[in-house]
Amino acid sequence: MDLKEKVSLVLGQRSPKDVRELVLDNSRAVDGRIEGITEEFCNLEKLSLINVRLTTLEDMPKLDKLKKLELCDNRISGGLEVLAERLKNLKYLYLSGNKVKDISTLEPLKNLPQLKSLDLFNCEVTNLTDYRESIFKLLPKLTYLDGFDIDNCEGSDSDGEVDGAEDDDKEYDDEDDDNSDDEDGHINRDDCSDDCVDDEEDDEDEDDDGSSPAKGEKRKWDPEDDDDEDDDKDDDKDD
């Protein structure tokens, strides 16, 4: 499936302006170019184009709200000035597995003021002497390079995108729900509704319907029983 078809499939019936995340991994870029993604995706915040055979970024549209761009495992060797011109709020850029060879190729990234994390793993440029020092010098505002900061400490969340506050709130709510019962996990009997008692009374009424004697209780006398016994005796005499 080519890239343009994948865009249409993922988009479905939605309007491009309603899409905030677009994942197009493993599709095929015709002639190595970006297709199907336009400036109509004005609210797009994350774009993933992993392993789509890209060779150029010339057709990258202007996306002012894009924060994360994944371009891993493509054939990009340059042209990064396009990103600096059209993705001004880009914070996370993943270029691992591409054909970036020189530090000079990365110089246009100086014009991305929000860039926080850059991934160049498995690019030839990582084999250069003083590679890390050179990149941090070139991009002084960069926090993470290949997942590690300038002191070689691994970032706890190099993506940095997950809003921890929302997750924390959810966990807090879950804990409150768990504490609604007592510490042993038993339901508080005082909280039981009146319906519980009503159900028990209904069960007792059903058992005491008079259709049969209760266990251990003698059956009440019925005159018809005596008549039946007399009839049986007369039959025996006739015989």
C-alpha cells in the first residue's frame, strides 16, 4: 500500500483537521516522497513515517502544531532545512537508521528552537569522533541525544510526551475506588441496602407456602383420609 492510500485509510471519515496523531509506518513512499499529508492536518501533533522508503523531505507540509516526528529506517541523507522551516514547534525528532553521515547535515536543526530530543541511532554520523560532544555543542538546547543527556544519563521518558498529571489523577481515583470497601476486601454490612433484607424475607415466604409440612412437623388430619381407609377395609371384606 502506498503512502497516499494509507493516509486515506487511516483518515477514514474524519476531517484532516480533527487528526492529532497519524501513524503511516511500513507503507510505501512513491519515488521516496511524502504524499497525502497536507497543511489541512493543521492540528497534527504526532506523525510517524517509519520504514516508508523516504529519500527526501521536500514535500513535508507546514504543520505548526507538530511536536513529534518519527522518520526511522528510511533513506534520508539531508534536506533537514525543510523541517526547520515548516515544523517550528517540533520537539522530538527520530532519524535512526537513515543515511546521515556528517555533523554539517544536522546544522539546520539549530533553527528548531523547541527541539528537545534527537535520535540518530544507527546513522553513520554516530561513528564520528566526539560525536556526542559535537551534537550538544551544535544544539545547546537539546536535552537528549539517542535517549541520553549530556552526562550520559538515560532519560526516564525521552519521549517526554506523556502527560503524567493525567495518569497520576487516574491512579489516585483508582485507589479511592479500591478503598470503598473495608481493608479486608469485605463489603460493609451497614452499607447493604434494604433490598437485601427484603430478598431474604421473600425467600422465607416462598418456603412457607403451606403446600407441605415443614421438616419435623406432623401432617394435619384430613377427614377424607379416614373415608379412604374405610373404603379399603370394605373392599377387603368383599374379597
